[in-house]
Amino acid sequence: METLIDQRDAVNQWLARYGVRFGVYKGGVFHEQLFPFDPVPRVIPAAEWRFLEKGLTQRARALNEFLLDIYSAKRIVRDGVIAEEFIYAAKGYLPQCENIIPTGKVYNHISGIDLVQANDGAWVVLEDNLRIPSGASYPIIARTVTRKVSPATFEHHEIADNRNYPALLQLMLDHFNVGNGLTVIFTPGRYNSAFFEHSFLAEKTGATLAFAGDLVVEDDTVFYKGLFNERQRVGAIYRRVADEFLDPLAFDRHSLLGVPNLMRAYAKGNVAVINAPGNGIADDKGIGYFVPKMIEYYLAEKPLLPNAPTYLPFYPDDRKYVLANLAKLVVKDVAEAGGYGVLFGRDLDATQLDDLARLIAAEPRRWIAQEVIEFRDLEVLTSDGDGRGKRKADLRAFVLYGDEVKVWKSGLTRYAFHPHSYVVNSSQGGGFKDTWVEKEE
Amino acid sequence: MKYATYNYSIRVDFLRPVHSHFFLLRCTPSHNAAQHVVREKCRVDGARLTRGKDSFGNLVHSGAWVTAHDSFEVQTSGEVQLMNEYRLPDAAPNRLYLYPSAYTQPDKKMTQLLKTAAIEKADAPTVVVEKLCALVRREMDYAANSTTNATTAAAALAEGRGVCQDFAHLLIAWARLAGVPARYAVGFIEGEGNTHAWVEFYDANGWRGVDPTHNRFIDTGYIKLAHGRDYEDCSIERGVFAGAAEQKLTVNLSVGMRDYFLGWGNGN
Amino acid sequence: MAEPISLPKAERLFWLGRYTQRVYAVLHFFRKFRDVIIDVDAGAYCNFCDLLGIENRYASSRDFFTRFLFDRDDGSSLISALISAHDNALVLREEIKSETLAFIQMAIAHVDGLPPTADVVRWQIVGDYMLAFLGAVEERIRKPRVRDLIEIGWHLESFDLHLRLNYAYDRLLDLRGRLERRLLREPELFDQQKFVALKEEMALPLFDKSRALTLAGQLFRVDNG
């Protein structure tokens, strides 16, 4: 590992060569910045991974059952496990998706599940991302580059190769492809924060990168428009366009990023849409609380991975606790994402706490509160002091749901920009690490 | 029992040709307990249509017209047998219809006015709706062209006037606040030059119709094309295209009601 | 069935070829003119602008030396051509491959690291990257049409620039020949009649240069209905 650290400059040159970037909007202006890479990997021992794999698979399966149920019979609501307010009043619930059964009955083909490891070693789930989770490309590139720069490192460490992600993805996309059509990765365009990843995954999977104008729906079938009016049938769309912009005739009518009547083609089963529209209901911050209950309800299994201890002010008991303990909790606005709308009680003064309490009391459904988890620091290289520092880090694990559920043996480890910060979102500064999963003995 | 025939057309003339025109239509009635569709036809010259159902169960036609054109006309016609009673059996209502939607988001004025409707806890849904209709009539004047398709219930109430769409949205918003599931319905009635909007509310094992614009419960005479949370779910014609934005819309509707069946050879 | 290429993608591939060639060739011409400016005529940059058909917005040869290289607000500058190449390449990654795109990324990163008054000698490697880019196109891209579109753009730009700069007739014929060999591989995408007209024009004893340039500029043609 020391050689890897010594080769830091060489690694960075390679990353620049790949153009590993993500876009951010600052003051309304689009910038692309390099995503800082820290060469010290997060290492997950084989036994620990085996457990994580089971827990993540279980979670992805339960979430899929939930989505199938919510867009049809809603047994889980009828049986009183989840209050209907959490469905019907949630932004992520899309009535336009009712009674559409996706090909192969899979909704969350790609889940990005964010976890942290507590000081005692226990893994805890922070949130599930079932809409268009991004970030898988970074560890692939990090590994590609570090193996180039320091091949010897990998002679001494038995690490599962993570460069197989595009192959796993391709296999999954092919599995759902309808009518042996073209597979496309559908991007909102180069000014999207994850455009780099869209084009990179297209390159590595051999899928066609499609922009809004490239796809048309005729006779409830999706076609890619080639030269000279050539039309090629599309069988699978790995879309990176958000639900609300996906089809201007079904959702936001002003969307210029979408494909008109895509939902008609999808409803008729003429094309696979990956991930399925409507998944937002399952990764709503208010719903995360119920995932362990879903596991018991749908799978009749004991949940393996716990949630971060969460309270829903919607329930009077929880509300009482939250209002009494606001100063030690972290409070999240369920309508926000990307590290926005997250408030740590300990960072607020008395007036701010009062204001927050009033907001919670006025609209309890809009908020969740969690205990602050003291999660493990990871070592990072810094440019000051002795060159080593500690940062909070999370892990986004990727679960692919094809003919079987597979957890990719790696993941995106993101660390916070500041030494004591708990916010690890890339849009809030910070960088990433490779995630090494040790091979089984 | 009545036999209703309808002839409806929507014509859009574009100042300059447009192309890559994609559209979704909800302009054909489908079968339900209150209406039996005897025959129906929908066409757009120049475009091929496909049929399907949306997630609310409404009949939709989708289509594409890729090449350049400077006009677009939807022609739809048919005959519907209307029952004497507007009642749609449903063992349990979709509880979605108890929650505010984009057009029916309540505001302070709405919640305050609701208190003046004198609704009692024991009131049956029909009584609640009757009182709410009276409230709508009290607060709203009918004024053609006073609002737009984008006007919400709250905005219309603030103005104190509106058209059938606004009356329906306001009644829906209030009914939902009062705990009665309510949904938006759109279709044809006799004697109007364009489509009409009304409300369906849930009352003991089924949906009943109420027309707040005419301040009456519905028995017969209403041909339904679509229902949903609000106007947004029930667009008769929704389209996107590339090209000039300037356009002229011409709508024609004729509805005939008879007490007898005309037979297959007539009409269209 | 061969994977289809959309019209916007075909256009980007073609312009990627043109812009990379422009960076490579204009860098070369720039150095030649710089010699003339030093040795013969301090105002020769005006001549350079005239021949290339770009707006002369420079106050002096000194101003020209830096702004023509580095001014991002000047659409005719070398950096603008490089950025245009990059803009096209960035959305073509899956077709041209990361390894090919990397040469343009590295060229941009190199120029970004230069002081804005740096001498053209510091641009040497940018020209090298453009040649490496073309090599990578030949080596890494598997779809013939993708390769052809870039190469046709590259050779068309080369022909166009040499024609503008009044290169010797046999040089022009050579460059036109390279272009022609590739055009013949993509007869549907290019206007063959315009090419015949270009040849006829150039066969005249005193051919009309501006007509030849116009015809060359009209070669790329896709009728998508």
C-alpha cells in the first residue's frame, strides 16, 4: 500500500487523463470539477463482506416487494404496517405508475445503499437510493488506475476485482431487454452532474448513449433515430433522467429532457425502463424507517442490517421524543436530497432550535430525526501536518437485481471535506476512496 | 335510460409548420356502470393512433406525427347508453382521492371557509357534498374565460370566480378536507360547446356524480371521458412538438340525447 | 444490424475531426507566420487573418501572439478551437473511447496550466497530442463509420486550410486525394456531386478559390427528412 501512496502524483495524472469529473452548480453556473481521490483504500474483510452481502440482498429484495405491492394491492398499507400518509402524501409516489408491472417484476434494478460503520464495527444503513444512484464509475476507474500505477500492491493483497461492474450491468440490462432491441443509456445531457459516468458506462457496457432527441415513441414502441430516418427498436433504457422529466405527456409537461409517450411504451411492456419509474416512494426518507418492517412483512425474515435509529415526528410518541431531544439529533427534510436539508441539532443555537421545533410541529410528516451515529474515521492523506488525517466516510454499496440479486464487490467510499464533518456528499466537497473487498480464503 | 351521441373535434392551426409532434388523447368514453359505449371512433388524419388505458383506467390514444404539418385535428364521435343513475360501484375508494393534489392544495382561506359550511360529524357524504356545493356557490361566480387551465382551486377562490374546472377543483379540495374521497371528472353534456368538468365523490360502496357548476347531483346526461386527481390527470389532448409556438385552437362539440337507440346505420 | 448513429452524433464526429486538425495545422501555420513577422513584416499577422478568413481584432503583432493562442472570448483563437474539439469529444466518449478522448483532455489540461502570455513553443505538445489523437482514432475505434466521419473532418479541414493559405497546387491535389479516398467510403453522407464540381473547378486554368472553398464546405450532407 505504501507504493500506492508514493505514486500519488502518477495516480492523479491518470485520473486527469480519464477526465474523472462531476458537475456542480454554483450560483447557477455549471462547473466541472475533479473528484478528489484518496489513495488509501477502505478495506473490508471477507467475513464482514459476506454479512453485508446478505443484508444488502435482503434489503433490495424487500424494497422490490414493497414497490410491487405499493403500485398494486397495497397490502402493507391495508394491514396497517405503514400509514397511508407516507405513501399518498409523499413526493416520490407517482399514481401514473399504478398497475404497471415492469418486465420481470423488478423495480430497483440498481440500488445504491448508503451505509456507515459505527465505532463498534456494526454497519448501519443511512438511506437507500433506488431512483438513479450514481457513483459506481469512480471506484472502477480508481482501481484501473491504481493497478496500472502500482501493480505490485495487488500482488500482496488478495482483493476482489471490481472492474467487472460494467459486465454485471450489461448482463442485467440484457436480461430485461425486450425483443432483443438496442440497449441505451439515456442521459439528461452533458450538463448533468453525473454525465461523466453516463458516458463512461456507455463506453464500458457497449450501450448506446442517447440524448432526449435521439429517442422516439411510435406505435407504443421506442426507437433510436439513426441517419436517414433509420429506426432501431430499443429494448432497454438505462435512464439517468429523473422520473418527473421522463415523459412530458405523463409527468412534467414542460420537460425538454424526456421522451414523449415513453410511459405508454413502458406500460405496454414494449421496453424495459431501468430503474423503474415510481421508485422514489421507496427511497423517500420517511419510508426508510419502515424497511426493517418490510423485510419482516414481505420476506418473513429478521432484518440483518439495522437502520440508523430513526424517529418519525408524525407519530406522537416519536414527536415528543424528537422535540425534547432536538439538540442531540440530526433532522432531515424528507423532500431534500444530496446532503441538503440536513440539520445537526448540536450545530444550532437556541433560537434556531426553537424555529426547527416549530417547523416540525407544524408539518410533522415532512421531517425525520435520527440519532447521530459516531461512525468510524478512515485515514486520508492530507497536505498539512504529518500528511495523515482522519475523516468520516460512508459507503455506497451497489446492488444489481437481474435474474438474481448481486452485490458488487466494491462500492463508493466518500469522505468528508472537513475533519469533523459528517457530511460526505460529493456536492458538499470531500472526495472518494477505492473500496477493497478481500477475497475469500 | 338515454342514448347520447357525440361529435367532437379539436383543431389546431399552426402559424408555421411543426414537426416531431407527439400527443396523448383522452377523448373517448370507456365502459362503466353508468355508461355503456355502443360505438366510438377516434382519428387524427396524418397520424397512426394506438389505444391503451392509463393508470386511472381511462381510455387513451397515443400517437406521433413526425413529418411537418401546419394543422392537427382530432375527430372523435360515438354513441353511449346512459343509465338512469350515475353510480359507479367500488368496494373501497382509492384513498389517494383524500389527499391534496397540485390543483387542489388547500390554503388558509379554504380551511377557514370550510368551518362556515356547518358540517356535522354525523353528516353522510351526500349531505357533506351538498353543503360544500352551497359553499362553492356562495363563494364563486361563474365567469367565462376568467381563469386559465393553470388556475388552482386556491387561486380561483381568491378571485371569487371561475369556470367549471375551478368549481370542480374547489369542491374536490373541500370534500377531501372534510374526509370525503373526491375526484375530478371530465366529459360531455348536452348544450355545451366544449367539454365539461364535474366531481365524483365516494358514498357507500360507490362513486356518485355532482356538478358544482350547475349545483346539482348527477343522475344522467353526463358522458365521462376521464377521471383523476385533478385537471392534470384528465387532459383531453396533451402534446409536444417542435416548431412555431403560435397556434389557433378551434373546438366543436355536438351532443344529442334521445330516449331510444338510433341503430347502427346512423351518425358516423 | 449495425448500431445506428444519430444525426447529432454524426455531426459531432465530423466536427471533432475538423477542430482537432484545425488545432494541429493552425499551430503550424502560426509558427511559420511568426517567423515572417520577426524577419520580414511586423504586420504579417493581418495577412494571416485575411487568408484564414478570420476577423482581425488584434492591435499589434504582440497582441496577436498571445490573444490568438489564449483568448477564450475570441472564437477564432487556438484555445477556442481546442475547446470546441473537447466539447464534441466529451459527448462522444463511448464511440471514440476514453483513451482517445484522453489526448484532448491532456491538451486542455496542459494549456490550462500555462501562463496566458506563454510563448507558442509551450504549445508544441498540444500539436503532438492532436497527432496522437488521430493515431488513437485509427487504432481504438472499431466502428468504420465513426472512424470515417472523424477522418473526413480531419482531411477536409486540412484541405480547406491549405487552400486558404495558397499552398502549391500539387499539395492541394494530394490533400484532396486523401479526402477523396475517405469520402468514397461514405457516399451517402457526402454530396458526391459537389465533390465532382470541386474537382471541375480546380481543373480550370485559373480556378476560383472562394468557389472551391464553398463547395468543400457543402460536402457534408445528411438528409434526415
